Amino acid sequence: MTTAASTSQHASSTMMAGTGSSSSNITAPSSSAVRALAMEYKSLQEEPVEGFRVKLINDDNLFEWEVAIFGPPDTLYQGGYFKAHMKFPHDYPYSPPTIRFLTKVWHPNVYENGDLCISILHPPVDDPQSGELPCERWNPTQNVRTILLSVISLLNEPNTFSPANVDASVMYRRWRDSQGKDNEYPNIIRKQALAANAEAKREGIVVPMTLEDYCLKPTRKPTAESALDANFYDDDFDLETEDDLPTDDDDFDEDEDEEEGEDNDSASASISKNNGLAAADDAESADDSGKGETT
């Protein structure tokens, strides 16, 4: 199994080596980009975003991912299995990645060639005509996880103000404004979702059909350190036998020892007191004899 760390090192060395033989106009991937992508990929493998699955297209390249999107239950996309490619620039996260759907998706914000048009993937430039606020565009604090969440939100709530597919946008608004009476748009989406589901079955992919399955989080496997800790405590417990456990007799013996100790302390105190009185008497006698000699 390829780990994120080994993938990062191998991908970095491979891409750096390839850069030397390529044109000087092509910038080499920055080490910060490699580290950032390796960390994000590892995080998404350990704690995936619900409804998504990511993997590297090639283990030697951290800058190209395959993304599988499961259609959310109780939506037009339910049962769908939509695949896309995500490509990252060499200066990531300072520039946004791009997403292109491989599965046919009829959507106001998806171009005919599959390119996704979404504000979060637009470079942070001042473009008043776009109608987008600067805070809606890409910034280096964004990451793959926030992108995926934005994508699933956009599928259910398209942006019809600046559509990439005008025909799909018109059809969607007609369906929305008719309050569901015009079924042309949802019929196309459901047909595509069924076709995508059939493709998933051919690939042996189980598509979640209920919210319970869709939101199911994988159980993280215990790490080597946690396993060692568990064994350590188990061994300590196993070493403690019945002979080592305290009994009622032990408690009784302890009580006797405590009482004996108290008696000894009392005797010692009494002896000390008597010795003190005797010493006082001796001192008084000495004083009396001294007075007699002086007289």
C-alpha cells in the first residue's frame, strides 16, 4: 500500500527529474505544494468527505486526482456515480485546481466538455463583471475538503446568474419556476444518474442509496502506537494474579498492625513523659543541694 509520505517523496523526485528535460518555461512544482497535497490526500483517506472518494490517477503524480461523487439521497442525483479529474497547479495552494467531469452531467454550471464552473475555483482577481464577491473566490486557506463540499452544494443549488451551460440553466429555471410541473430538467438528471449507477455496478462500486449509508464514516484502524499501548496495559493486568489481589485477611492484618503501632506510640509517649518528669525531679534536687552548699 502506498503511503502519503512515500507518494510525496516519489512524486516530488519524479516530477523534479522530469522538469530538467522539459522546457524551461514550465515551472517545477514547489516543495510546499507537494507537502500540502500529501497532507490533504492523507487526511482525506483517513477521514473522507461524505459522498466522495478520491485517489491518485498515478501514484507518481500528486497533482492529478480522480474524484468519485456519489449522488446524495433524496435529490435528483440519487444513485449516481459521477467521476471527475482534479488537477492542481504547481504553486498550490496559492492558485486553485481545476475540475473536469468525466461522467456526463447536465448542469447549469458544467460546460459541455465537463469543466466545472464554480466561484471557489476562480483565481482571486478583481472582476466586477463576474458578479462574484472576492470572498467567494479562491484563496490559499481553501483546500480540497472545502472544494468538495462546495461542489455537492452546487449540484443541488445551481448558480443561474452566470451559467456555463445556458440551455441547462434555462431548463432548470423553468422547472423551478413551475414548481416541478415542467419535468424536462429532472428527467434528464435522473436518466444520467441511472446510467452512472449502471457504470458503477460494472466497476463493482456500491453506491449509497440511503442517508445512513451516505453519511457512514469509515472506522479508523488503530495505529501501531495505540496497539502497543493496549498490549502494554493488557500485559500489566495479566501479570496481576489472585495471589496479588488484596483479601479480607490482608485488611485484618493491616488493622492489627495499625493498632499495634498505635500501642507502641502510646507506650513511647508514656516513657518519654516519665523520663521528662524524672529529669525535672533530678534538676530540682540539684538546685536544692546547691542552695544548701552555698548557705
